[in-house]
Amino acid sequence: MQFTSELLLDDGVLERQFSLGETPGTLWTPGSAPAPLILMAHNNGLPKGEPRLVARARHTAACGYAVATIDAPGCGDRPRSAADEQARADLRRAMRAGRPVDEIFESFVGPLVEKAVPEWRTTLDALLSLPEIDGPVGYSGWTAVGIRLAVVEPRIAAAGFFAGGYVPRAQREEARQVTIPLLFLLQWDDEGNPRQRALDLFDAFGSKAKTLHANPGGHVGTPWFEVEDGVRFYGRHLK
Amino acid sequence: MQFTSELLLDDGVLERQFSLGETPGTLWTPGSAPAPLILMAHNNGLPKGEPRLVARARHTAACGYAVATIDAPGCGDRPRSAADEQARADLRRAMRAGRPVDEIFESFVGPLVEKAVPEWRTTLDALLSLPEIDGPVGYSGWTAVGIRLAVVEPRIAAAGFFAGGYVPRAQREEARQVTIPLLFLLQWDDEGNPRQRALDLFDAFGSKAKTLHANPGGHVGTPWFEVEDGVRFYGRHLK
């Protein structure tokens, strides 16, 4: 893991870019190190520099957590194939037209999840070797990657998932194997995530401690207080 | 309003029993008066002395709110008619047997709500004349009474509703007229509150700011952290 740049924020949070093999990432650490770690992944591989993710990560770090994110293969700063670009364009077009997207989603996002999860685990190994990180590990964000990680990675102790209307079949089927505490956050009118499917997924999780939060509005309309509720959820399970 | 007894709790909260005409009630006030007021009603007229309500009220008062509850007509310490007793027994028997309860519910709880709401408004008038109460008013608990109060009583600024699977038809129809901020709390496996009906009710509320919280388990299994989340909800809207 090589740190390539760093920025000290007003609230004492240190924001560092890193690379780990071909994987670029960002690590936020609070002044009060060592701190428990939260892996923060943006739904469907949006770039790690996406402003909403960065705002969430900075706030969470200021509350006393180390937070890390990486770009998934073919996402963010990483090279993307013509096939990826085509699949993304097809997906966007189908969604805009209100056509069924399951097939495109399955063939595009399914493999993306399969490729992303091992990279998250390698990143986790590297992060846990840093002296400024200690304690249990949480996960936040991209539902499909989080389900897979929660099933295969025993170091993940609690997870917050966002959206979850469209999740590849493999992860929908794995949901009942997830048993860690969950906070499942849903936008009630999310144009890209059918509500009933998200509710069915919440129902399917095997966790005894799972909480659903839902608010009106579209995909990007989550109220800020949900970020604060998320921090309190991690406080119950990681501290 | 006559205070009939008082108890000073460890955390500085003063718990007083009162009577207002035929209505018996309890008022909790924090050391830090004057405080905003929360009206706390137990679903379907359970007694004001019910331990879960008392625990919730004491905690909320310790967080800086005045909290008041009253016994609805025919509930708690108030005289009840043979017809009430019969209806309650019928309702319990039908629920236990898994038979449809809509009709019994409608004929028993519907009038209970109609009788309870004016008493809550009279109680609100009396409470707001006390020097230890000041500021906006919140509501917590019994969904049907809360809907009716939110529609007819402009002094209610925010409300937390619990359950909401069985709500009289009149209140289901009024739900879209409710426009104040809401926190809608649901037990995912509530044996007495069909989940889909509760979700439909959440959907129907006219409020732009409404948040759904759901946790697994039956009617009385709500995790304690939801009480704390409730206090933060009131903090956003009443302070």
C-alpha cells in the first residue's frame, strides 16, 4: 500500500490517496487513532471521488472512524473497456426508458461484484496492518458488494447498505446467509431501485439485528441525518 | 388540572399524576424547565401506567422534554362499560384465532379515537398554561389518535407513530392530510399489525419529511435504541 498524496482537513481528519497494486483508494483517519475501520463502497461502482461519498466519509472519520474506499475494476480512475462503456450506456438508456433492466444488470453488475470483492479483501488486509487502524470492521454502501463481503469475510462485524432494489441474483440468494447487524437504508421513491424488491431483500436477510430506514424522495435525496444515524449504528456495533 | 401526587426521579425528572375533569394523566418534566412538550399516547388505549410507556416517557423527559399521557375513555384507571369489556374480549379472541378483526376493530377502536382526541386537546390547553412547559408540541405513540390530532390540532409540530397496521378507516383516509414531520416506527413481524397495511399507511401520509424505521420481531420487541432515535427526531423538529 503506497500513499500518493495527503490532505489534512480542518477537523483533524487526514485524507490520503493510496494505491495497492492496480487498485486506487482513499483513506480517511481521525486525529484519535487507532480507530475502528469502515469500508465505504459506492453503489454500482461510482468513483471513489464522488462528492456524496467523500462528504459521508469525511463526516464519519470526524466521528472517530478510519474510512477507506477504492475504485472497483473499470470504475473511477481505472481503465475501462469498450464493453464496460457499452453496458453502462445500455443500462442508462433502458432505465431512462423504463424498460426492464434485469438482464443488462445481471450481465454487467454481477461480474463487477465478483471482481470487486477480492480487491476489497486485499485492501482490508493492507489496511489492518496500519498502526492507525484497530478494532472491528464495518461496511457501508453498495449493497451487492456488502452482501458478498458479509458472507465471505468474517472480519466484517456490521454493515450499512444503501438502496438494494437492483441486486444481482447471486447476492439476493446469499442474503439469508448474512447474519451480522445491518442498517438498511432505502429511498422510498428511488427511480432506479424498485421499492418492493428492496423490502423483499430486507426481509430475506438472516440477521437478527436489522433495521430498515426509509425516507421519501429519489436516489440522491437521502437526508443528511441518515449519515448521523449511520454513525450511531456503527457506534453500537464497532465501539 | 389538579396534581394529585408527585415523585422526584434520580435524574431530576419530576413525575406527577394529575386529573383534569374525568381524565387522569401523568406529567413528566425535566429539571431544565421550561421545556417543549410531547404528548405520549399508548396504542389502542393501553393504561398510562403501562411500564413500557413509563420507561419511554421518563427517558424522553430526562432528555429535556415535558411528557404527558392520559388514560383514554374506558381505559386504564377509568370506568369501563360491559360493552367495552365485551368488545375487547372479542377483539383479543379474534386476533388469537387469526380471524379478520376489521369489523370489531372499526366498531370498537373507531369510537375510542373519536372520544380520545377532544380530551387530548383539552389536556393540551391545560398543559400549555403551565409555566414549566413552553415551545412547540410533539406527539408520540398511538397512530390513529396521532393522525386525527395532526389533522385537527395545528399546535402539533411533529409526530412519532408506532405500529399502524390496524388503524380505523377514518384515520386511514385522513393520512394524506397529515403534513407535519413524521417518524413511523414499525415492528416487521408484529402479530397484531399487518405489515403491508402499515407500509401503505406510511406511503399515504402527506408529509414531505417522513421516515420509516422497522425492526424484526413482534409488537413488544422494539429495540431500545429506537427510543433514542425518537428523541433525536424531536430534537430536529421541536428544539
